[in-house]
Amino acid sequence: MKQQRLFLSPPHMSGREQTYIAEAFESNYIAPLGPMVERFEQSIRDLTSTPHALALSSATAALHLALRVLGVGTGDIVLTSSFTFIGGIAPILYQNATPVFIDSDSVSWNLDPSLLEKAIIESPLKPKALILAHLYGQCADLEKIIALCAHYDIPIIEDAAESLGATYKNQQTGTFGTFGVYSFNGNKILTTSGGGMLISKNKALIDKARFYSTQARDDAPHYEHTDYGYNYRMSNILAAIGVAQMEVLQERITARRQIFEWYREVLDDIGEITFMPELSHSKGNRWLTTLTFEHSDPTRIRLALEEENIESRPLWKPMHMQPLFQEALCFQNGTSKSLFEKGLCLPSGTQMTRNDVDRVCSILKKGLR
């Protein structure tokens, strides 16, 4: 009989969710908006020291609103990380804009600042924005990237979907750009089953995003519309889950980082393994423990783990390698292609024990041999 399945990143409830959901039901705020939405937004404002937050149906919706508010439209160019998830790229297409992809560096696995400058200079049009992903909960090289974007007057949208609670020089990711975006999808470090958050220091920008997120309804007693919008707001019920989840964020980060340390302790002496690096002046949330193999086939190891009822996953396939973007402009150095071909994400759920990690490592080591 197979052992209990180890999932890659399963939800982990705090135990308070049912209490807050019951409060939401008792108040009869079942539809979108309500007191729990406001409490959830406040918890994000408190964490990030950012004055304005907008709870939404997904991080993808948050990115879409950010682009719309910044005036990105047909034919505009948006620079973006190539080594990321499609949800961080699709909103560019929603706006009929053109993504220009930028490869990763080897010191962070995130967007390469030197290629960013090359992309800015050689772009056929001045880029309208940069979407910067913090991959697997680890920080990009923000100091260099911010300096470049400031020099060329390009607003930054931080895709911090995977990096809630991660810090760069003791400042929360998502707070450096014009906008920051977080995800609460089912596999994230905190989850509301589905949901996202848009944050900004600029009240006028968040107010505009809020307007678009609620069907662009004008201020009138009837439904009056001078523009179009979307049904993007978070429900009060999901926000109640978020309120409870935010109470344990630091515990979850501590657990993910401990799991990473266990993996490193067991596997670090294997010469062909390289773990995703962490910039010295940053502290990631280690949402997933990720590594590469210099000689072994990660597919063979992934299948060996699956045979033992353990879920693992390849690293993101870069966007510039996707059929959808085969004609897209990309400034590349081969880093993300190599990471995709050599890499694997290991189970990292916050309820994992040391024995669970040892189980994964034992099978992985057999696969290497």
C-alpha cells in the first residue's frame, strides 16, 4: 500500500477560518464586499505599511487592473519576466499590448537587470511598464531594477503573487513599485481558495482600480456607466478565510524556511544539486523548495517520486519558449531555459515533518543513483 500522498503545496488552515466565516454568515454579507473584505485589506495594509489595498478575485485580475489604470493599451510594450507563470503575462494580452520578455540571472533566478537595460534601450517603443515577478517567493534584485526603471521613467508592477511576506532590505516585496500584487490561490503560502490583492501608495490609482473592479459604476442612484469595468471584487466569505490566514503568516514563512533547511541539510553534499539562491540582503518566504540537477534527468526523478505518491513539478517553462509567444521579442541569455530543463520543485507544504522531507530525499537520492 502506498504511503499518504505528499502534495506540492497544499492549503494549511489556521483553525480560525470557520469562526470568521460564521461571522460573515451571521452578518448576511455573503455577496462580494462586506466587513471581512475591509478587515482583510487592513491586514495587508498593516503587513506592508502601504496605505491602500484592494481585495480582488485573483492576482491576475489585480495585474489586469494595474495595467488598465496605468493606461496600457493596444500596441503598447510591457516588459516582463520570462521565467514565470502565465497568469502574470495574460493581462498584457487582455489590454492588447505586447509583452517583451527578459531572461533570468543566475544569482537570483529572477529578472536579469543587465538584460533589462538592454531591453529598454533596444525596445521598438518606450515600454509602458515592467511586470517584475518574485519567483518561488525569492526576491529579485530590486535595487538595480528600481534604479533602471527610475532612470528611464518606467513604472514597476511587482508580481509578488508567490512572495507574500518576503522582504528585501527589511521591506516587504510588493511595496517597491507603483503597484504590488499578491495571490491567495489554493497552492500559495496563504490561501482563500482563490483571490488576490492589489496595493499602492497612490490613493488615486487604487480608487481608479476599485472603480474598474466593480463594473465601472458611476456615482448615481441607478446604474450609470461612462466606462466599462469588470466583476473582480473578492467575496466577503473568501475574505473571512483570508483574515484567519493572515494571523499565521509568519508561522507559515518560518515553516517553509525550515523545510528548505531540512532539504538543504540532507542534499547539500550532492555535488550536482543547486538550490535556488537567496540574495544576501533579502529574506524569501521559500514558498517552494526548488533545485536543479547538473547531470541527472529531473523528469526521471519526478516520476520516481510520483511512483511513491509524492507530487513534484518542473520549474516554470519560460514564456519565450511557449508556443503562444513564439514570435515575441525576448532578451535572453539561456538561464531560464537551462533552469527549466534541469530543475524541479519539491513538496513544501507547511504541515510537512522532518520524516516527510527525509522520505522525499531518500527517493530522490535513489533516482540520482
